[in-house]
Amino acid sequence: MTDSKPHSSKKYPTPPKAEVSEATLIPLDMSGLDQILDQTKLTLEDTGGQAQPESSTDPAQELIKRMEAFEAVQTAMAARLEQMEGLVRRDTRAVIVEMMNLRNDLLGERKALSSLSVFNSVVQTMDSLTTMRTSLSGEADSALCRQVDAVIASLTLTLRGLGFIQFNVDRGETFDPLRMECTGYAQGLPGVVLDITRVGYRTEVGIARPAGVLIADPTPSTDSH
């Protein structure tokens, strides 16, 4: 006879529950949902569980209005940017034109100063050669006279190429301070040219060097008693 052992009534211990600390909990951010609900203005009714608008305004129409307002702002900004771009282009062109004018003016002034420097050097040489030429005479100096005349003619052409043209005045002509310069005094009628000491030079814009002349001394002479 086989002894049957009664079933054991011993209960196995219940496994311990996992302890969940606050650090392991992942917080649920409701701000995004609240923002969506605020924008769409939807509330849940107590019954039915369906979303209904908080007011009679349709969320789709509200969204369309916002999109239209955004498009209007974009259009205004595009127009403003186009206007600003046009102003920038206009101002840039004005600056470029002004710079070109300034550059041309500076080049013109530099060219004029350079030409004037050459003129002063050449004309002094010509004055010296002219003085030398007046002291030469006779057959013995004929060859030298021809050489001096050739040099003076060559320098005259050089000045003419630079825009400096000779002009002369006549004896007995009324003294003109714009075209003449008194280089000394002589006996004769006052206010008229009594003699010429040097030729003058002019350009397209004015007198480069007035002609040198002799006139009567304007200072009244006093007779000693």
C-alpha cells in the first residue's frame, strides 16, 4: 500500500514589488497640448466626448485669417525690401558718378599743374634765348642766330601743343591789367604801352602769363624849390 503524502500547503513568498522612485518617472509636458487647445479653442463636452468650438468661430476660418494676415505682412515686407533695394541702387549709382567726376577733376587738375610746370620751365628758357638773340648781330653771329631761332621755334611749338599760345601787344595801346603786366617805367603818355619787354601767353580758359610792358610812372613828380 502506497502511502500518499498530502499536498503541501506551504505558500511560496510573493516576489517583492519593484520600487519606482521619483527620479525614474518621466514627466508629461502638457504645455504643448494646452497651447493647441488654446489656439483651436476646443473643449470637450461632458457627454458625447466630441470636441466642440468654444465659440461660434470656425478654427479653419481663424487659421485662414491668420494665413492671410501673414501673407499681407510678407507682401508689405517684400515691397519695403524692393523699395530699399531701389534706393540702394540709386545711391550707389550716385556715389559712382560722383567718384568718377572727382577722379576726372583730379586728373584734370593734375594735368593742368603738370602743364603749368612745364610751361614755367620752357618759358624761362625761351626768355633767356630771346635775350641772347637780341644781343647777336652781324655775319659772325649768323650761324648762332639761326640755331637760337630754331630752338625758340621748337619750344614755341611745344608750348602750343600744351595749349599755351603767344600773343603780342602794340605800343600806344591802352594798358590792360588783365592782359599786361608792368615790368618797368618809361617816359611818355600815362596809361598806354610805351614798350614791350616780353610776349604774353594765353590758353582756352584765360591768360597764362600777361605780356610785359613799360608804362609811364603814375607817381606824380614833385619839383624841388
